[in-house]
Amino acid sequence: MHCELCLTEHPHDVACGGEPWTQVYLSTGDAEAPPVDLTGQTLGSYRLVRRLGAGGMGTVYQGEQTRIGARVAVKVLHPHLGRDESLRARFYAEARTVNVVGHPNIVHIFDINEAPGGLHYFVMEYLEGVPMSHLPRPMAPGPLVTLLAQACDALDAAHRCGVVHRDLKPDNLFVVRHAGEPPTLRVLDFGVAKARRPHPGEDETAAGIVLGTPAYMAPEQSAGQPVDGRADIYALAVTAYYLSTGQLPFERGQMVELALGTGPVGAPPPHLLTPGIPPALSEVLLRALSRRCEDRYATALEFKEALLLAAAQPLADALASETPPPRSHTPVPSLAWLDTEGPATEPNALTPPLTWVARVRRRSGTGDVEVLCTELSRGGLFMCCADPFPRLFNRLEFTLLLAGELVECAGEVVRHVDAAQAQTWGMLSTGVGVQFINPSARLCELIRRVQPHRLTTPASTLMRAEVVL
């Protein structure tokens, strides 16, 4: 299913497709023109095969390049809006904005044109998958944080270019799925994005236009005040809250109070609504939902790091106090996959490492702990967790999903990476290095199968491991 572009069929409805959105966008004072279906027509070298959805500014079609048959998505400005020069400028600004940012987690736009009859359109990559609004709720924290981290990378790239999205919501976060490949995320619909202007008062927003989706809008945005990247962080936190609990953090009546009031309006902590959510993750989301933008995370990357650490916290809480088995004082073994000659090169913040989710069994037998892992190799892996760490030489038993297959693993903690070391080596998280103990032939085979994919896939792809125990 392709949902670019995440346009709703009924943008004024309070509930559409089961999700409580209200999209407010355009008021020109004219009666709305009847919808125009262009299915079957050809715009330039693109034939419109089927209609995918429509929103306030335009309609999106699945298209086909007539010469080579390549599938594309074509977004066409509503004909009755194309007569307005300012609205045409805003429509084209979306394409320019996306291409200025140019990030692998943002949908790619590669053509823009005008067809006879005053039809304005641009052409995007065609994505196979579903928007996050179509994923089952509540989502498990591990997979959710994996996708949110990619959204943070895309937002950081946009914010560095001076672009604020201003309409983030589950419908505009698209999970791309291809057979045999891990899911990846694309941020869609920059139609209401706005670049920060070098001169005060210079703004393309026309009078009479209210942009955004109220349930996801930061208080300062709802109040019509200037916004920066922290408004996007707020919207992403609302999205995370909704997907992790199945409900929005604030009722409709609280939205006005958030925008205009000054007193605290607190959302219920997510872990009280969904017991599987780590309390640390609740704290991260509630901070990102702060009424005052100064109280939120300053950047999308700071928000991302907090999300990753919060998702990893249960490992430290569950394992830090456990006693390791008797062991002679053997030096910590050297692992090629962790050792470096001096500080590692600082990684590109926009290309995080591949990440897996593992379930680690407690030694007490009282349940499993979900933890994010990186640096998978035939020797072992790195488990992201917060200090206090499980002790050196502690044996861990856990399950991974590699190449679509569940595989049981045993490992031994052989290295601690504290905050200072993580900063020196350019790592995104503190944690522990785990060396495999007697890895099975099947585990080695699955790792060999994953490694070529890891070498040829853009590093911004985060691999998700569904672990079912």
C-alpha cells in the first residue's frame, strides 16, 4: 500500500480512518470546488494510474513513466487553487524544500512541472509500505524507538537547513517495506513546512491560512507564535505517545488551554497506560511534550539519544544487581569489532548504525528485557544500556531475529563503554560489549547472510528485529 503523502480524504473530519486528527489548512472565502479525478490522464511523461488520496492542497496519484514504465507518485495541485499565485508558490516550495534537505529518510522529489490546462504537479518516489497510523497500537517500545530514531535524523537534517516541518503526525511518517529488507522510515508531506527567513517579517504564509494538525501542534504553533525545530519535536512526541499507548496525550478541550494558558497541563505518563513502556521512556516523552519549548529537547538528535537510552534502560535495571558466575581473573578479551586504534572517526549524525532489538532473559527467570543492539558481527555485538552496567564476565542469554529467523544466543559481557568513552569513540550510546559463547553454526550463517546487506544498504537504515519469546 502506498500512502504518500499522507493526504486524508476528509481533511476537515475530527476522526478519519480511526485516528483523531483535525487538519485545518485553508480558508479562501470561496466555495470549495468539486474534486477532479485525473485518473487515466497523462501529465508530461507520466500517466496517472490510480488515485491514492487527496488533501487540502492537492491529490496524489500512482503514476507510471510512459517510456520505461517506472512507478512514481504524482502530486497535483487542485486546479481551482492553481489560479492563486501565492498557493502555487507554496505548492512548489514543498518540492524545493524537500530537495534542499536531501536526506534518505525524507521522500525524494525528482520532477516538477506544469501541464496544459494549468495543472501544476511534482513527481516523487513511489513507496511500498504503510504510514505509521496504520500500524497496530500500542507498539512495542523497541521497534517504535527504532523508527522514531530515523524520524529524528530526518528532522535534524531539515532543521540544519532551517526548515521546520510543522505538520508531523503518524500519517506523515511512512514505513517502507521490501521483501527481505528491514523496514525504513520516510518523512512525508512538507506542504506546510516553512524555512526560517533571514529578514524579519518575510513569510510566504498567506492571510487566512491556518496550517497544521491541532492534535499534534505545539502550543506556540497553535497560538500563532513563531516556531522552530522544537515544535517538530513536540509533534513527534505526540506521535510516539499515540503509537505507544493508543491514545493522544491531551483531550480536545485541553488543546486550547495548552495554547492560551500558563499553568501546567500534564499528560498521563505513558507507562501507566501501557505497562510495557519503560518509565524512562515515559519521562523522555513527557519532557518532549512540555508546554514551554525551552523545556523540551533542544535538538532532534538530543531527543533521539534520549529515546535510545530510555529504551535501553531496562537492561541496566534488570541485570546490574545480578551476581556473575565464578570466574578467574582473566583479562578482558580483545574484540576486533570493538577495538579501535585511537578515537574512532566521528560518525555522520545523519547515518546512524544498523540497530537490532534483542530480548535478554533475566537470570532470575522473572521475564525478559528488551534492549537495542548495534555492531553485530561473528564475534559478538554491542548492547546499548545505561550505567550501572551488568558486570564483566556476566553471562547473558538472549534471542535475535536474523534474516527472518529466530536464533538463540548466549554471550558474555567483555567491555563497558561509559559516557566518556562513548563520546571519545563517537558512539551514540553507552553500553556493554558482548562476546558470543559457542555461537551455533546457524547463527554464524545468518550473520554472514546479514553482513552483505549491511555493507550495501545506506547506513541510515535501522534494522529492526522482531523478537517473540
